[in-house]
Amino acid sequence: MIASPGGVAEWPKALVLKTSEGRPSESSNLSPSAISMQSSPPGVSYDCYRRIMMFCLNVHGDPASSQSVHSALQFAKATVASGHEIYRVFFYHDGVRIADCNQVPPQDESNLLQQWIEFAEEHSLELTVCIAAALKRGVLNEDERARYERVAANVYPAFSVVGLGQQIEAAISCDRTITFPG
Amino acid sequence: MRFLYLLRRPPYSGSLAAEAIDSILVAGVFDQRVSVLFKDDGVLQLLKDQQGQLLGHRSVNKMLAALPEYEIEELFVCARSLAERALSLDQLSLPVQVLDEVGQQTLIAAQNVVMND
């Protein structure tokens, strides 16, 4: 995971303490220790950090063979639990495979698709997959299935199939852009 | 806003490099100030005379050649990554600026957004 400069690793302790007050039950479990251990940068008052931050997440790894999708979910939960907001989750590269509703994870492994869907519903998150990356990996919604005359659509309805412009627009609109490489 | 793409993957390891370049071009279309830092195996993307078709790919250096057309001309390479691979600037297909670690830190610190592959 790599944060934008001035990213989460630099947040002061005061931020977590402030924002967790309203949500003690959630943040007590999920507050990311990496954030709460930091002190403020020299010469910077806590006041300028005391606001809700908007995050966008880029997720690049294959859900079946990399840790990326799982790490992103944990980060997303910690972000929300700390009182911040997630503007959009953009799945790119092999990450688009998370939207494939045909995946059958082993019973003793976590069902990442199910967990993402539940988390996104609970917090009204926008889950998006890149259309170009999805098409070449056989991840098609009904529109694309019809356009390319393929056998079956397999995108879980909670995911929007969008263009790369949505990735850039999110990065422009957010305070922090975090990427989870494959 | 200032966007930096930090590219560290080799050119023909799956489609990572090609898809990252797609994203760079879209950022260019959005009229952002985009720069690119090639680091680690990412410096191999810049090599001249690639024949991607032999591997069933588009040639990555030809895709990168489109960057100046999108007014993306701030291209940087990591000095250490070049040295480790015994590469010199005349083996690269685009004009780039070589940065040491301190230069890279300064570059990254000046960005609003860092995207990596």
C-alpha cells in the first residue's frame, strides 16, 4: 500500500481521538494503529487536520491470488470507522475480477465479494470496475455482454462498469488517493 | 493538480505496464499536470527497439511515445535503477531527467496525487 504524500501515515494522534468520539463501538475495533501512533508534524497545529477526509481507493490485485483486495477492504473499514469517507473504490488491472459473481471461494477462506458488497451497502460506497480492464478479463455486465454477443453477463450488480476517467476524477476530487497494487 | 505516476513494473509482466500508461493518458486528457517517475524494473519500459508483438503485446515504448502528444513531458528516471541495470540514457527511447533519491523525494513531496502501478 502506498499513500499519497502527506497521507495517512502523517496524521496526528488528535485526529483519531477526535473523530472516534462519535463512534466508540466501531473505532475501538478498527481504528488503524498506524494512524493513532503518529504525532503531528513539527510546527503544524492539530486544528488543520480536524476535518473529515475524502478517500478514493485504487485496487489492482487479483482477489484470488493477491492480498490487494483484502487489504483494501480492511483499509476501507478502518477509514469509515475513523470518521472519514470513501468517495469511490476503483478496481483496475486484475482487481476487476472481484466483480465476477461466478467466483466460488473455498469455504475456509473469506468471501471477499460478499464482504465488499455488504460493506458497500452499509456505507453507500460506490464500487466501480474499469471497463477496458474488465472486458479483456471476461468480466461483463449485461450491456457489454449484448454489445459483444457473449454467452453470459457476470458482473455483480453492486458494481458499476465505468471508464478510466472515473479513476482520475476521483483522484482530483479526493483528499487522499490510496493504491493497493497487485 | 499535480499527478505523479510511479511506474516500477517491467514492460511485459502481464498488462500492468500497458494499463498504467492508459491511465496516464486519461489523466493527461483531464488537463492535469502529469509527471512520470520510472523506477526499479519500470526503467525497462523506456528501452529502445522493443518488439512487443513477439510476446503478443503492444510495444510499451511506442505507447510511451504518445505521452508528449498529451503534453506529458515531465519524465524522470531513478539513477540507482539505471545503474543497477547498467543502462545509459542513450538506450532510452524518450528524453528523461535522472533523479537521485533526494530528487525523487522532492518530486513526490510536490505532488497532490501519486498513482502507482
